[in-house]
Amino acid sequence: MDKIILVTPPDDVFEDAVRILAFDLTTEQNQILSNAINNINLSDTKLIVYVYQNSDDSKWLLDKKQKSSIIIFNAESYNQTIVGYLAAQNNSYYFGDLRSIGDANSSRINDEEYMIKIIEKKGEEKKLI
């Protein structure tokens, strides 16, 4: 990977890239995402990763949700309102167990390999545009 940019509130980056929003991930979940990013095969594609924790500004989160190609969230976050909202997005994937809305989204991330496939697919789609 040529360029990976990590962004936290209140910042943003204005570059053409595959954008990933990571919502309230645990240390283990962040490690799976990090390993996947380090092992993907996207030659010249840039990657921007927005990192949001529950204490951050929700307006920033909503803005980055709109800009992101991929949304990854912790389904077991204490903020179940945001979890439900993110689970309803077409481009969202999650770690953990969705509670009462498990049927709404079947894109559970079980391992690094699945995470790599998700990112590589979005990277390939980006090249076709």
C-alpha cells in the first residue's frame, strides 16, 4: 500500500481514496483492521481510515459516514442507537453480535481474510470509476 492516512475528529482529508469509517472498535478489532490493511494488495490505491470513539463529535461521525466506502463498527458498543443506524447502511460491516437487529445486517467480520476481501473489492471498484 502506497499511502494510508489515519484521521480522527475534528480533522478530515481531501484526497481521492478508499475511505473507511471505524466506529468504536476494541483493541482486538482495531488489530484485525490494521493487519488487513497491511496485507491488502491495492498497488496505487490510497486508503483513508476515519477512527471514531464514542466520546467524539457525532456530527463528525455522520459526515464521515457519508464520505466512506466502507463502514466498520463494533456491534457491541454501548451506543446502540449509532450501532442500529450504522447496521442499516448498505456498506457496513461489523464485529461482534448485533443484538435485536441481527437480521438487518448479515455482514459480520469474523477474521482478517474477510476484512481484506472487503477492502480489496472497494479498491478495485474505485479503480474502475
